[in-house]
Amino acid sequence: MNLPLITRAQEHNEKIAILVPRGCANATNERAFTYRDLLHTSSQIATFLLKDAEDLQEQRVAFLIPPGFEYVTTQWGIWRAGGIAVPLCVSHPRPELEYAIANSGASIIVAHPNFEAILRPIAQEKNLRFILTSETLPDRVCRLPEVDIARRALILYTSGTTGKPKGVVTTHYNIQAQVTSLISAWEWTSSERILHILPLHHIHGIINVLTCALWAGAECHMLSKFDAEVVWNRICEGDLTLFMAVPTIYVKLIAAWENASSERQKRMTAGCAKMRLMVSGSAALPVQVLEKWQSISGHFLLERYGMTEIGMALSNPLHGQRYSGYVGQPLPQVEVRLVDEGGELVPPGTPGEIQVKGPTVFLEYWQNPQATAKAFQDGWFCTGDLAVVENGNYRILGRMSVDIIKTGGYKVSALEIEEVLRSHPDIQECAVVGVADPEWGERVCAALVLQPQRQLTLESFRSWAKEQLAVYKIPTRILTVEELPRNAMGKVTKPTVVELFHASSS
Ligand code: AMP
């Protein structure tokens, strides 16, 4: 039996699957690829990967290819040959690429020629097969193996804000559950057109956008990278139906909108109005951003919560009331519970750790049985995120590790404080962390990016904050920085922020 993604693609043969707009991936003209193209090229790639073998038998194939048709056909080719796809990040420096290749035990590397210089030496050193996407593919396609959906499909390396990244292994079955859950909740159809602007080594870009689109038989319009003006140009064309992004991207789109002429602003707003759904996730969506976006686009962003290990777990509804600051309720096929430190269920209104169970939950951390065992409690995956249920809706309070701060015995949420600080007229961006302190356990500290030409003293900041926050939540130290440290996904790396505070006090 073929993989379900492949069987479904066969139903959409002549439809456009991937569209690469002009100027992207060196395309001088817009390039459209049908599902038939996808199926044919991916079977050629599978044949090439197999060489004389009948089945890659879960060999890991690491690949580094910019967003576009070649990325997708390589990913599908690996799957159709029975391999495990290990997508690498186009912006990672050599040590990070080497780590993923070594940790996954990849036996083959597939690279776009742009990355030959960085990857060929790694392949040579490790004696791995090295393939360039520019190589000529075989005309004759061999008989491809039957790949059971229980087999491993994908290894994604998690952001790694703590320790070394872990390889999250999902099976074809997990992917099917993650995708069908979103397709039913957000009512994807084959007439959808989505703009893809997210990284393709991360669940958001791979599952929520790319694989959902291709599963549904929809069109996925792939930009090679995020550029606010290019995104707005595409939105202005008025033919997109769906858009998904992280909060930082919405912030950048808002800034570009504010800099546009009033004529262009009208076209931007009209383009948004043509869409049926705009989604935010992968990080907390500040209420101010949600409100500003609503005033610009007319869309009340649908915020959802998920994680590489579990796919998407909680979502505001497609129809019905969405609440700002909340991530809604469990998605189809997903079981969610909140537990206290002793593993007992907490009642509504009491914070607890989010634990998740069901077919969307990953199989294991790659070759790390200890970490896998530690991550589960009675068959439930422990997310390390705290949430509270209020009026039936989940509100994320932050990660148990860094965003939840224990100060003077009080448990406070860094996200909650940041939300307030962002409403200060002089503060552009901020990151709140807990810094170890002998008296308080942890002190609440805030790194701030100020608006241009503004200054802020601790005194005036604290007297302003007293109006907004319980006194124990108010940062006792502030540090003005040019920009916040972020990882490749654009998330603020809180351990680095903590280090900034240590460095500034020494
Ligand atoms: P990742 O595996 O890189 O997608 O990161 C997952 C983590 O992102 C989760 O464990 C949460 O801490 C965070 N996250 C995802 N969605 C949200 C959201 N809507 N609000 C707050 N945090 C989120």
C-alpha cells in the first residue's frame, strides 16, 4: 500500500500543488508544479536514493534545500524510498548542521548546490553519500517499496534553548493524525491557496502549512524566505485563502503596513479581507499584536498551541468565539489534561502542566530512550508548559523551565509580565526572565528594546509598572539592549537573556 499522502496526491493529478512566485528560488518567472509533477519527480528521486536497494529501511537522509519544488520532491522521495527525512535548517552554521547529521546517523546527504561548499566536506569526512539536487535523475522509475504508516518518517531537531537539540521522531501515522486533525478543525479543502513563508525544518512550516496543503489537494505558494513587502504584495493580489505565521511575523507585517501609503494600506487590507482564515502560533501572541492585526486586516487571529513532539494540541475555534490571550480547546484526536507537580489532575482555574495523549504524539527522541521515558507520565507526554482553564478555554502561562519564575515563593508568568510591559509607550520589545538570587530564589528581570531615542530609568519604569502589576511581579532589574537574542525560529533564547544579566552585574 502506498503512503496516504501519495494516494491522495494521485487524486489531484492535474491540479497545481506548488507555486513558486517570480523572483523566488532564482525563478525569473512564476513556476507552477502539479501533483503529477510532484509524484513523478519524487518517484525519480526515490529511485535515485535507492540505487540497488529495494527499501531504505529507515536510513536517515539529511537534506538542505531552500523552500520550493525541490524541497518537497526530496522529502517525498525519501519517504517513498522508505527513508527517514531529516530536514536541515538553511540558516544554521556548520556546527549545527554537523550535529544534526551526526546525531541522526544520516547515511545520505542531499544538498542544493548553494550548500555544496558547506555540506560536501562534512559528507567526505564522515564518508556519507552526497547528492546534489542538480544531478540528473533516472528516466526509468524502479518499483518503490511499500511503506507501512507505522514506520518512522521524520526527525526534527527541537529549538534547543536548553542543552543540545533532541531529534523528535514522528511516524507516518503520527503525521497523518497531525494533518487530519488540522484539516478537519480548520476545514481545509482542495480549493485552498496558502502562502508558505515559514522555515522548513520546523513543524509549523512542514506540517501545518506544507503537508496540510498537499494532503488537502490545495495550492502551496512557496516564498524562499520571509520578506514583509513581498508577503504584502502577494496578499494584495487577493487570491490567497489562508495564512499562517508566528507572532514575530505579524509584528513585521504590521510595521510594513504602518510605513505604507494610505492607498497601499487600503489594498493590503482588501487582500486580507479575501482570506478566510489567518492563524498564529509557535509562541504567545501578544494581545496588542492581535488587536492591531485585527484593526489592519479585519481578522481576529486564530491562535493555536502546539509543539514539535505533539503536533497541534489546542486551538481557538474556526467558527464561534475566539478569545485573545487564550488558545482554545483540544483539537480533534488530541487528549489534553492539566496536572500538578504530583501528577494529579488540577481543577479548572488552577494552573497545571499540559500533558497530551493520542495519535499525534511523537514516537521517541532519536536514540535517546532516557529522554523519551522522562518525557512521558502514564502514557501522557509532559509538555513542560503550564496552562490554566478559564471558562472552558486554555490560557498558556509559560514554560515550566524558563517562563515560569519563582520569586519569594510566588509563581509568576514571564509571558504575563511581558504582555504588560509591551504596553509601555517606550518599550518596543522585551524579555522577562528569572535570575537566581539568594534572597528571593529568583528575581524578575527584564531585558528591554526601547523605541528609538527613548530612555528609561528603573525608578520611572517601576512606578509605571506598579499601576499595572502586583508588586512581586515587577522587574527589579532592567537592562536596555539593542536587540533580543533569538534562535533560528525567531524565539527569544531566555538562557542567553539570563546570561546578559549575569554579565552586567559582574
Ligand atoms: P516548538 O516545538 O518549537 O514548536 O515549540 C513549542 C513550544 O512553543 C511550546 O512548548 C510552547 O512553549 C510554545 N508555544 C507554542 N504555541 C504557543 C502559544 N500559542 N502560546 C504560547 N506558547 C506557545
